[in-house]
Amino acid sequence: MHHLSFEGEFRKKPIQSMKGASQKEERQTLLDRAQAEREHREETRKRISSATTVQAWYRSFTARQKQKYKEREQFDVNVRPLKMNELKLTPDLIKTLIRQMLFFYEPIFDDQRLISVCQMCIQNRQSLVQHSISDLHKITFIHQMKKVLLHCSRYLNRISGEGQAIALPMRMLEIFTAARTYEIARCDTEAWTESKSKSRPGLECDEHNSQILATQLQQTFHIHLINNGFFRDMKVLLLAKLPSGLERTLSAPTPTSGSIYQLITAPVLSVKDLTDKTDRNAILTFFCREFLCDVFTDQISEFLLPALIHGKPPFPFIELLSAMSETFSIKQKQDLVKKNIVLEATPQLLYAVLSISEQFTDSLTLKDTQKYLFVLQKLVPTLRQLSAHNLHSSDSEEDGNDMEVDTQDPSYWIKEECVRMLELPQQTHCLFDALSHDPDDETIVSVCTLCHILMSELKRSVHKTKLLYSLAFNTGFIRRLWMTCRVLSTTNVTGSETPLLQMLSTGLAMSQTDTDRIIPLLSVFCSLYGHSLMSLHDTQFYANDTDSMKSSMAITLSELASLVVSLRDVCLGIIELVYPDSRPNLQDYRVALNNIRKKKKNNIPEVHSYSKRKWAYLFKVTVQLIKQLYSRDTRQPFCPHNHWLAKQAKVYIEKQSQIYKPKTFVRRQFGQSHSYQTGQLDTLKIHYDNTLSGVNTVRLLV
């Protein structure tokens, strides 16, 4: 039916379209055009959104500026009658002026208005505090006073070198950051408080509550200022107002410097009253970072630091040790970085800690002594930065060029002073006290790190340093040190514990943390034990383990055999560690381990990124100890037959000078790698067979 037409026509006539010829568009062209239109619409939306944002910011800025202008005019109107004594100044009016000033304050432009507010607060401090420390107004007062005190601190920083008057802002900081201001104000208004307490129980004023409130307000203001750069502002002010070239003094040279000193030390000396450990650590860390970590100026080294050491009340040294130990701790380092509470270890900080510790080392508890040793462990390695020029001078002396050390150099002076203080009797007694109470492994590592730096970096001889030769003849310490070397371990890629001595003996690469743990321990043991052996006669060395001879031998003859094997393998492991191509049969194993390590977050660094001097020094002292033991074994054997034979390696060299020369390796640097073929080295050829690698080989190496 639908094919039939009911208009009287049996067929349909052609229909003429009036819209013109049809245009067929290709599919890809249609998609491209649609995409271009979408991008155009998106760009238009972004442009409109950006314009709206800019306009909103501009409108808000202009609105704030207009409102600030109005408030500034109103502030001037309110202050004008006060200057002409036509209006009585009340606490409510002062708080209104403070609120207006905080709203429109801009540095430089409104500095005089800030000075006017400070003058009003100082002149009417008692009535202002009395009116503001009640529960109804305390929060508002604290917020406003925080802002005013911070503006005063930054104002002092800004005008420190311009010669303008600083008395009012400094007086403002002194008064309103002192606990006594709020104690007196609250106790002087006892009648007012009692009248208020009739309707509000619990507001009775007594001396104890007054002290608690005053201390809380003081701590609140100190913490806010310090977190916003108070110590930085005070340092700039101290350097500007106190001339350089000072002689060492414990008292303030000028009244202004005395006031600045009081402002600096008030937060530091009050940390003992802080209950929040985080705030206490933050105050001490910021203080050290601004005054004790950078290069010392005359104002700090000749006035501030001596006054802190010998001042009254005493410096909070115990709290400083707690703060620094937590700051240097790896476990809490990420949290401290987020809070910007980071402390950099510097030689200047080491000098300051050692100077302050002279007054407290005799009274430290065992726990505090362990913290002190941990802090020294982190700070003493910084001395290598100051002794770096000694290496260049040593190289020059070998070449025939003498280089004199500049004794006037501040870095040289700090290094010598630090070494002098480390060798003081009270420092030695402090270390021995920590070692005499069953020390843990961390304490042993801390002491060995200190001794290792003294010997390897500062070139201190064992027989000339009291600390070193006292430890060398302490058989209990030597024995405990060797046991610690044996049991010190790390978690490997498979999750099991592997002794560091075993890793070093097999020539496997270690992380920087593990390297810093095992190298000081092993080098100190070899140096001190070797020094003690030189004083033993053969009758003492070969004596039976009787009560009369136990004090002479730290390691018994029966234990020396295993010690020799460990040290022999350590020497070979160092060579294999520094020259990885010397063990081609373990390449596949190393590749497999490296593939696993790449999946870990903390990849173990390559061996050549380590300090080559550390490996060279460890190799040197270990070989020296092996030579001593071998010389005694040749006179009267105490090791089994073929005990000095090494199964894994044999060392051949052509000349002694090709490998080692006193103080340096000459043919190439220790650890410098070349592309060797399997089983071939440039001057060191290692063949894998069951042959001798003992003291005969060692004598060729040294």
C-alpha cells in the first residue's frame, strides 16, 4: 500500500532541492574540524577563567588597599588626640589601635605608626596586660601581640645598618617576652581577679597559677618569633651594632650589645621550662643554625660564645645534646625536614659543642654521655674539610715543594682548637666512663669514629695522643672492639643478616652507611692492637693464659689464628673491592645482585664513589698488623701449618714502587679502575689458584 500514490499519479516526480548542491565531507576532515572547534572552545573558557581570576585578584587588592587607607586615616585620627593629651589612653583603645595597625601595616611605609604603638604598649603595659590576660581577651591579646612582636623583630633587622633608633622596638621585645611582666600584672590585680571569680569559679589568683600563665605566654611568644626568623634578625642586629676586632670578653662591651645578648639568650635559657620536646628542640636547633654553624665572626667567637659558656644561668647543654642527637638521627630526619628543623654538621658547630662541654663533661650521666658521643660521631668527620689542604701540602712535599701552613687561617685555628679540646683529660675521662659501663655497639662505633678521624685525617700518632694510647693498652676495650667487628652486620637483599666483615672479605660492595660503620672499627682495632703488640715481649706474648698475664694480651693465642684469617681475607677483599675485575668468576653473581638492588629504593652506590683514601688507609693499617703477627709467628709459630695460605688469590708485582709508596699510591690512585682483560691487571696480576698470600706478599705491597 505504501508504494501506491493517492494523488492520481502512478509515479513520483523528481523533487527539486532549493538548498543547492550537497557537499560530502570526508570523515577525517570532519573529525579534525570538530577537534579544532573543541580546542577553540576550551581555550576560550580558559581565557575567560583567567581573566575572571585576575579581575577578582585585582578587585580584592584594590578593595583591601582602599580599606587599609581608611583604617590608616582612622588610626591617625585616633592617635592625634593622644599626642595632644586630649584623650585618655585606655586598654580598649590600645587594642583597637593595634588591630588597625596590624590590618594596614606595610614595612617602611608604616614604621612610625609601629613605633607609636610600641610606645603606647610600653607606657601602659600593666593596665594592658591586666585587661588582656583574662579568659575573655587572652586569645585575642596573644594573637595581636605575636604579630606586633614579629613586626618589631623584622623592623630591627631592616634598620640595623641605617643608624636609626632601636630603643623602642627592643624594649617592646624585652618587656612582652618576659615572664615577669605577666606575673606582676596578674598578682597586682588580685582584687580584680577575686571579684571576677565570684561569678566564674576557678579564676583565683595565686602565685603558682600566675607563674604557670606567665611561663606559657613567654613560651608562646618565643616559639612564634623563633619559627619566623627571630634569631636571624638578632644576628644581623648584633653584627651591625657590635664592631668587629673585639678582644675576648665575657661581659657586653656596650649597653646595646648587652640588650641584644639578653634577647638572644632568653629563649635558649628558658628551654628547661618547656614541656613540649618538639618546641625545645626547635629553639636550640634554630639557635645553632644561625649562630654556631656558619663561619664565626668576631662578635660571635669573642663575645657571644664565651658569654654563653661562662654565663649565669648555665647553658642548657643536656637539652642541646638531646636536640642535636634527634636532629642527626636518620629515623626522625624526614619529619624534621618537613618542619624545617634541619641542622648541618660543620667544624664551627663542633668547636662550639666542645667549648660548652668543658663545663659539663664531669657531670654527665651515662645516657647523656652516649648522646654526647653520638653528636661527636656526626661532627668530628667535618674536620676533614679543614684538613684537606694538608693532603695537597703532603703531595707537594713529596714532589720537593715545601708548603707552609698558614697558622692565621681561621679554619686552621678551629681545627687545632678542636683537636686540643678532644685531647683534654676531661674528654678522655668522659669517653672511658662510657666504655666502662658495658657499652653497646653504637657507643663503640662513636668512639672508633672519633679515633679514626684523629689518626687518618688529622695524622695524630697513637703514642702522642692520650686518648689513643690509653685505649690501645685497655685490653678490655680492644677485645670488645674485635668482637664488635665480628658481629656487626647488615640486612642484605635477601632479607637475612650478613656480617660486614664477611662482606668486606669477599669483596662485595657495601652501602655508604655500612662502610662508615666498619672502616672506623676495623682501622682503629688494627692501629691500637698493633701499637699494644709493640710493647709486648715474646715471653708475655707466648705466655699461657694465667691470671698474671691476662692483662697483657687482649686476644689469646688460640684466638689469634682466626683473627689472622679474617685480616688476611680483609686485605684481599679490599683489593677485590677496589679492583672489581680481579674476580671474573663472580661477575655473574654480582650482576644478579645488582639486578635485585635496582629494585630497592636505596641503591647501593658503586665502589668507586667511595673515598679511596679510606680504603687505602684501612689496607695500610691492616697490613701493618699482619706483618707484626707474622714476624712473631716466624720466630715461634702459634698458627697451624699453611695457615697463612690464601686459597682465592696470589699477588705478583714487578716492583715495590708500582703499588705502594709512603703516604700515597704512585703508579695510579688506589681504586682507579681500567678496562682489564680477564686475569690481567696493569701492575697487579691476580691468579686464582691455591697459592700463598700472606706476609711475604704483604711485604711486597707495603
